[in-house]
Amino acid sequence: LRARLSAHIHRQVDGSAGGIAAALVTGDRGAISEADEEAMRRSGLAHLLSISGLHVTAVVGFAMLLAMRLFALSRRIALAGYVLPLAAAAGALAGGGYTWLAGAEVPTLRSFIASLLVLAAFLLGREALTLRLVAAGALVVMIWRPESLAGPSFQLSFMAVTAIVALHESRAMRAFLARRGEGWPRRMARALAGLLLTGLAVEVALAPIALFHFHKAGFYGALANMIAIPLTTFVIMPAEALALLFDGVGIGAPFWWGAEQALVLLIALAHMVADAPGAVATLPVFPPWGFALAAVGGLWLLLWQSGWRWAGTVPLAVGMAALWMQPRPDLLVTGDGRHIAAAVPGGGYALLRERAGDYIRDSMAEAAGVDTPMLTLAELDHVECNRDFCRWRQGEGAAQRIILAARGRDRIDGADMAAACAAADVVISDRWLPRECAARWLAIDRDALADSGGLALYLGDWPKAIPVLRTGDRHPWRRPRQVSGNDEAVPTNAPAR
């Protein structure tokens, strides 16, 4: 059913606009072009492509509003007080159907559970959006899928909702948004200001999580979402729903045209924001202890309403300072040893192998905290390469180190390698190095990487290597992929000296 529905949407709306239209209904993002999807990520609008709270809320709210209008037409139902319960049931059914249609992914299920809790609060006569309700929703998800606590999806979703609810529960925000006897221009301006403040609060709350998991965060997401969220919620999704409904009688074309124009506008907005100077901040690895401090401090600020809340600024400031003070790694080595990224003068990075795929390039750039294309080491003036090895000086001044990296597939003779290894501070190979290869500081080969996983090397006055794996970490999903090939290799020419 999802495949047929996606195909039908693609026939009605062409290109990436059709891909986004299908993603909003079925969760199928396959037809969105890579450039448009990257623009959505850089502009802070990628959450619109993943069916979660915004989409489920729109469906439940639209269904509930429509049901209330219809049931209110019956005097008997209205006088008996059944309008709200029946409308809530209709909203729950619509949300459940939408969740099933979208594939019942974890974010969608989590949002559906939260919407059920909100509907239950409505029926019980309780305030629907409170921090207690957020905590109850988080508890249900953790009981159901406890491993989700460590994932970015859970953290981003509940931190965003917590920030929104905490902001709107604050006295200052309640006073700012309180109804006043003023004209509609002032009311509209106040509502837009409230939307902007909400977006800023969410962006600030999510920045540490985004930097920890993805090493990047957008600066203009609040402004982009101030336009994109109402456009998606009140124009695109209702237009799609009406188009699908009226397609049953063959008159859905006007609604598809309206949805397509709104989607084209959304894509143009994403590109405009993504291409703006300084749209994305990229930073290297966030120390886990710094992230923990920032998260605790942020939650402390959000959850307390008294003066105690400001005590959270201390761990938050310390955690963020740890991130800003974190140096970029001089070398990054993948878990199989085949790919190496080296910092180059000017702030970029260069890869050992020219034919590294997009996944490797993106992963290396993310870990290094850079947002520029990766160069190739062999193209740089200060790097000497032959078919089997590359040799270069890494760093500046007294902290400069000599790096020798193997990239060939020929057999190595230990005696031929001994002199080259002894002249290098760091030797890196994706295969086993012979016993005669003794580097001045560190020799990295297949055996070493089997124990360490990927490595980040910092070659300052006090060089250190940070492994991905820790002692005793034998989880199969964290073990590096084993490479095949000869155990040793021999250069056809002398190593670069």
C-alpha cells in the first residue's frame, strides 16, 4: 500500500517536490535529490522529512477538529457531551492509521504515544502540555525501547518538546503571550515573536545534542522553521490530504498543484538558508563528559521554575567550554586502516586514497568537524608518494611529526621496511606490519586496529591516540570490519624519504 501510494504521489508531483510529498505521507524519501536533502539538513529543516511529532500532531489535530465540527451538528451528541470524546477517538484512529501507513518507525510510534497521552489529558480535563506529560511519555518509550535513550532520535525529540513546554510554562512567556485588548497587527506580531522565541529555544537546546552526535549545528534553523513549519502544517499537509481524498472522484489536481507550489517554496527556502554564510557550525568530537555536563545543566535550567534553575548554567558552561576548547585531530584512521584523513594547513583535511567513497568522506569530515571538501594527500606539495607509500610531515614547529602510510597491495619485506619505519614517528597500514617495522612513537596495523577500532591522533607536544573501542568492548556492532589481502607488502620502489 505504501509503495502504491508513493507511486501515485510521484505521478502527481515531479522531482524532489514529489519526493518530499511522498515522505510526508508514507515516509519514503527515495525520490528526494541528494542536493535538496543536504540543503534540508544544513538549513535545519531535515526534521520535516522524518515523520514524527509535527506530522502526527497535524494529522491528529486536523482529524479531531473535523470530527468536532461534524459531531457538533448532532444536537443529541452535543447535549450529551460526547463531542470531545468522539473527536478524540477520531484523532487517535487517524493518528494510528497514519503511523501504520508511515511504517511505524520508532520516531513515529513515539510521537503517536505522546499524542495519545495528550488526548487522554484532554478527556480527563487536565492541562495537556506539561513537563509531567513529557516525563510520562519519555518513561513509556524507555520501558518499551530502553536502548533508545542513547540514540539521537530520542534525545532530540524529547529535548525539543521539553524546551518548548518549559518555555511556555515560564511566567515571562505566559505574560508575553497573554491576550490583550490590542489590534490584529500587534497580535500577529506577538504571535510571530513567540514562534521565533520558541524556535530559538529549541535550536539552543538541541545544539549540544547535534554537536555530540553529528558534529554540526545550524545557526539559522529557527528563522527557517518559523516559515517552514506553518507552511508544512497548514498548507502542504492539508493540501495533500485533500488531494488524496478528492483523487477518489478525479478532482484532486488543483490541490496537488497547490501542494507542489508550496513544496517548491519549501525547497527554495532550504537552499537559501543552507547557502547563507555561516549557516552551519562544524566542530570536532564532543568529549562525552562535556556532553553529559551540558545535558545535565540544560535540563536543570528547563525543569526548575525557581531561582535554583540558574545553577544549571555552571555545568552547561563547563560542558560547552570543553567542546570549544577541543582541538581538531591531526590524523583520523578508520577501523579497517584503509582510510586516513590528515589535517592540512588552512584548516582542511586530505585523504590518503583518492577513491574513497562519499560515505567515507562524509564520515571523516564529520569526525574532523569540517564542512569543506576533502583533498587527496598525493596532490599536496609537502607529501611524497609512490605506488605503495605516502610520507609527509604533520604539524608545525617542534611538534612536527613524520608520518608514513601504506597504500599499496604488494608484499612487504621487513628488512626493506626497517629503515623507513625507523625514520617515521607514526606508521599506518591496513595490513600486518613486519616485526622489523618499529616507528619512533606509534605503529598502527591490522592487529592494533582490531583492539582499538578507529583512531584519532593528536600530535602536539604531548601526542595521544584516542581509540573508538575501549578495553573489553567486544560488541559485534562496534568491531571494525576485517580487511582481506596479503599479510605483508613490498614496495616496488623505495619509500619516499
